[in-house]
Amino acid sequence: MPYIIETATGFPEHYYPQEVLEVNIRNHCANLLQDYCRENHLDFQEQTFFDLEQIHRFFSNVKIQGRYFTIPLDEFDADNPPGIAQPFRQMVDLTMDLVTSTVTNLLKKAALSPKEISLVTSVTVLPSVPSLESLLLNRLDFSLDIKRQALSGVGCLGGAQGLARVNDYLQGHPTEAAILFTTDPSSGLWQGSIHSDLTELLGQLPEDPSQYSNIIMTLVVAALFGDGVGTVLLAGDEHPLVKQGKAKLKIIGTQSLLMPHTEHLMALPLTDYGFRQILRPEVSDYVKGGVRKAVTSLLEKTEVSLEEIVCWMVHPGGPKILDAIVEEFQLEPDILQVSWDILAEIGNIASATILCILDETLSRPHPPTGSYGLIISMGPGFAQEAILVQF
């Protein structure tokens, strides 16, 4: 079985308290409503079609203290969004700077050179051709004949899915080492997309009250997502680092699950002003059944019982997701404390979130050798990925 050798995470330099981001969105919505009232000769103080006070509720309910942004907030111009091309070019360049430094840190922690890596796998929603892992090869001294794979379109699922697919590769290449890195810089949505969505939807709301649910979804997205990079070094069971006892976790098995006809729950369609994040509130209703099926199948084929799982590393898509997992599996709430802590500190950074939880779990006192843990993510599809590991 392959092993997890080392982990490393990285974050942009710009960190904003949740209150600062809330004020930005509230001011934007207030300006939109004032403009509408002025154009239609209405009293802004007496308008009843949208209550600005509820914005605070959405930003506080997600239980996030702050988030990292790749592009600083003062560069966002809600009134004159720059279109699609310029923000994406800037996001790719800045993201690759962060990926490079984080992978460099990962290799340093493991005392390996880039040329000792046989496979690099990237996970991202950034539209980049060449793909991010090929850009990385031009920045670090990897072998030019290194194998590469790029996973895209998987969003929050990507951290666990990337681990599972690299695990598959290493089962057939037990002497090799591989790097996985994931990044989905969601702050790019603020560069026109979120503000433009709210401009369009709030403008339609007085005549079309059905847009209210879409406005709420946009506000939740604005309250939840941030930026960061997660990296993992894995190796096959015949690699020198494994034989030297340097491994931190053994991967016992993996399980994928796609729930049919649920693609409407989570998506990232491209609009004329950028990506539009779709995150339907019904996601939490599907999590219980989806994760239950994935975990049950995984434990059955590995012949491990649920009672033997002492460590749960669960992607915190939001508080409702973590609450649903606790309820479905009747867990003690504090068993997901690392997930809660990561959510509070950095928000949901999509695919890299679960790798941050993995990194934090390995930095804290962990269960005795031989104990079992689960790594669980869910994302667009609507899909689940579960990985059984052993300390």
C-alpha cells in the first residue's frame, strides 16, 4: 500500500477578517438598492423587498473568522469589473508563485530533490493551458520526463480525489514518490462575478421574488470561500523513505461515489463576467446518504468496522455539512474539531481544505500506531470520496 510521507500548506499574503468582507458585500448591496429606489422614486428606508440586516446572519452563520485572498480586496472594482481574461491571467501567475513556494517547502521537509519525484498531480478549477503542474516544471528542477496528470472540474472533492488517484498510481509503482498539489483560488469570484451576480439579481428581485433564493446562494458563497494551496508527498511501499520509517500514514483503501442526477447542487458555470459559484442549500440533505454509502462500501471491502475509526478528517463545506456527518454517524462533536478549526481560520478553500485538515491533524498529537482514520470530501457531481488510512 502507498504511504503519505509529508504535507505542506501555503496561503496568500492578504488575510481579511470576516467582518471586513461582510462590510464590502453589504455596502455593495446597499448601493444597488439605493440606486433602484432613487430610479423608481421609492424611499430607501421603507423598501421591503430585501433586508440588508440578513447579510450579517449569513456571514456569521458559517462560523468563519477570516479568509486569505490572492488578489487584494482594494483591487476589486464592483462598478467596473475587468471582464474575464485579466483576472484569470493574474490569478494563474500569483497562484503559481504560491504553489512553487509550497511545493518547495514540502520537498525541503522530506529532504528530497525535485528529480526524485516520478509523478506530479495538480487539482484546480483555474482554466489554465498549459496546466498548472506543467507550469511548475518550468519553475523547479524536476526531470523533464516526469509523469504529470491534471484533475479539473472536481472542486471541493479534489483533495481527496487527488490522493486516491495518486494512490492508484503508486500501487503499480511501489518504488516511486509522487507529489499532489491542489488550489482553487475562490477570491477570483470577487473580481466581478459575485458583485455582478448581486447587481443582476437584486435588480430583478422587486419584479421577480423568485430570485431571492439565488441572492441567498450568492451571499453564502461570498461568506464561505477563500484561497490556499495544499500539497502532499506520497510514496510506494518499496520507496526508501517508507523503509526508513519516515511515513506518517498508510493508505488502506479508497472509495468513490457519484450520486446520479445531482449535478444541479454544486457547479461553477462560466458567465460573461466570470465563474458563477452554485451551491444549493439542499447539499447538506444529500451528504448524509452519499457519505454513508461511500464509507460503508469502503469499510466492507477493507474489513474494518466503523467502531475502529478514531480519527475523522472531513471537508468542512460549511457548518451544516459537519453537523450532518456528526448526526448521520452519531459521532462525538469534538471528533471533527480539526475540521471546525480549519473552517474558522481560513474558510472553505475548496480542494485544498481537506489537505489543510490532513496537515493540521498530523501536526497535533494523534492516535497510537495502528489506529484507523477516514479522509472524506464531497464536491460537484454530486460526488463523494472516502479514504481509509492507518497511523
